[in-house]
Amino acid sequence: MLIDEELTLKKLEVFLAFMRTGNLARAAAELQTSNVSVHRAIHSLENALRCPLFKHEGRNLTPLESAYVLEERAQKLIQDVVESVRLTREAAGFSAERFKLGSLYSLTVKTVPQLIMGLKIRRSELNIDLILGSNFDLLYKLKNMEVDAILVSLDDSVNDPDCEHIALFSDDIYLATPADSRFAQRTEVDLAEVRDETFITLTQGFATHQDGNRVFSQAGFEPKVAMQVNDIFTLLSMVSSGVGYALLPGRIAAVYENRVKLIPLQEKYRLQQHIGVVFLKAKERDPNLLALLAECRMYANRQG
């Protein structure tokens, strides 16, 4: 049996509103429409079903047995459709009860907590999962819809036609040294002075690894790398223990502040990271994402 094209979910919703209220005027008020529109929808529904639902008694509509059967079935149908829409949108990452936010490790010192606090105020019912990684890994997860948005360095690695971004702030790269280093009290440092020192770096894929390579290239030497690590906090621990030096962004200054010093580079070596939120264009109308983007704009304005 083919379903008549006049049989629509909207007409079923109008029908259910009338059955709840028992009156055209009250149903129209609930639906914010006119009495005539409610009457037309019910009449059209009877035509689509090819059977009467009500007995006309003057201006009153008295439900027949068929109306009560349809009411019971239609309530279940509407509930199923609403749940199906919710589950479908959740599967696509739209307005789900969980929001998956990807971030660089270094942004968890200050930026991430502030954004999450603001997002929770806007959407208190939202559960937020924080996934940490490198620029490369996080973009991969974003493209595969494993995360809803990522907080990363806005370098060439995240230039993607499927994505949009909002800038948050810019951050200088510094020389990170142990607190007792001979450079610790300097107001700036010439990288040529540390060409024979040992360095610790992040692994490939991290924005700070790529930026460090650019700075070293500009200084005209390849650093002696003692080890590569997968997160910035391990790297800081190695620096504070005197294992080696590193090139790091200023946002991590509060971590190990008594054991690690960040020394500005001479002007000719200075380089900035531009930090921002990246998201898929296809999801830009998702309510959860819109709430995060609003917080990001506020955060960016405060930094300015």
C-alpha cells in the first residue's frame, strides 16, 4: 500500500493537538495558527486516510473510534520520528549531548579551561570530552568526525578547503632553559650561542616541532637533539632537569616557572604561533559548535 502524499507528519501533529485539547480554538492557540488551518489539516488528513475520523455535530467535531486508534498510533510514530532525528543528528555530531574538543597539550594551561568553563555556562547539560594531540593528529580526527572542533596552531598543516577557523591569539617562540642556565638571566639570546648545546624537541606533527625547525634553519644550524617527546609537559620536565634546551611557546610560562626560564630570541629569529579554533564547514550550524565559537570570539577579544 502506497502512502498518500497528503499524509504528513505535520498534519498528524495538528491532529494530536486537537485530540489533546478537544477544541479547534485551543488547538490553534497551542500551534500558534488559525482555527481554519487546523480544520483544513484534519479534513486533509481524512482525505489521505480515505476514512472519517470525526462526526460533525454543528460546529463541533466528535472523535470516532478511528480517531482514537490513529491518536494512539500517531503518538508513537511522532515519538519515534523525534528520536530518530535526535539519533541521526548525534551520529553526525550535531547537537549531541557530548562535545569532543581536540587541543594541543600546551593550551590546557590556560586557554582550554577558560573556553570549557564558558561553554558549560552556555550549555550546562553538555558533556565535554577533551582529546589531546598534535596539529597533524587533531586535523585527522576532525576530518574523520572523531572530534567536533580543534584548538591548534593555524599553520599550513590545517589549511583545508573543508574547514573554517577563528583566530584566538598569537604567541612568541622562546628559548627554554633550566633555571640555573648561563642564559637564564638574559633579556634575549642569539641562537648562534647555543648551536653546540643539546636540545629536546617534540615529535613531528606538532606545530612547535615545525616552528623550531624554521627557527634553527634561520639561525643556520641543525640542533643536536638528545630526544623527542610526545607532549610538551614531558619536554618541560626534561628541560627543568637539565637534559637539554628547547624552543617553546610563551603560553607554557606558568608551568615549571621556578625551574624553567623562557628567554626571548633576538629579533632576527623571532617567530610567532597563531592559535585558533578549527571546525568543519559542514557543521557550522550545530548549536554546540556555535556555543564554542561564541566563547572563542569572546576569548579573542579579551586577548586583543
